[in-house]
Amino acid sequence: MTSTLEDTFLFQVRALGLPEPEREVVAVPGRKFRFDFCFREARLLIEVNGGTFTRGGHSTGLGIRRDYEKANLAQLAGWRVLNFDGNAVKSGAAVEMVRKALEAE
């Protein structure tokens, strides 16, 4: 299931002419974690966490713990992981950071 923030981020990626990311990707072998976006060639995973300030799943103690584990396991598996809140997506800061990460590969 995609969110409006994810759709906004994808629109921004396309507007900048960045490579088309895969969506809802399982990147950690043996785990069911899904990452919102994946730039496979760059080994870059993106998470858009819209519920950060609204008591959503990403703002509870258990949710934060799960997000830490997810990002840490992905990094141990050789991925770079970037996490963004809604403000970063809406302002364009998220897509700009992704652009820089893709250029730095």
C-alpha cells in the first residue's frame, strides 16, 4: 500500500530524471521487512515515514525499535539506507539528498 507522501516522492524522483526506483522491496534475506523504495544498482534503500509526529507506527517505541532493526540489518547486508519524514519529502530535501547519494555511488 502506498501513501500520498510516497507518491509525492516518486513524482519528485521522476521530475529530476533520476532512475526509476523499485517499490516495496524485501532487501534483507530471511526477513519480511519491505522498504518503500530501492535503487538497486546504487544499493540504496529509501524509507518515507509519514507518521513521525502523528503517533503513527513509526513514532511508538516498538515502531522505532523495528525501524532501527530494519535499517541496521539492511546496512549489514550491504545496503545504504536513507530515512525521511513528511517534511523532508514535502520540501524536496529528501529527493535532493537521494540525488546526491546516487551521484556519490
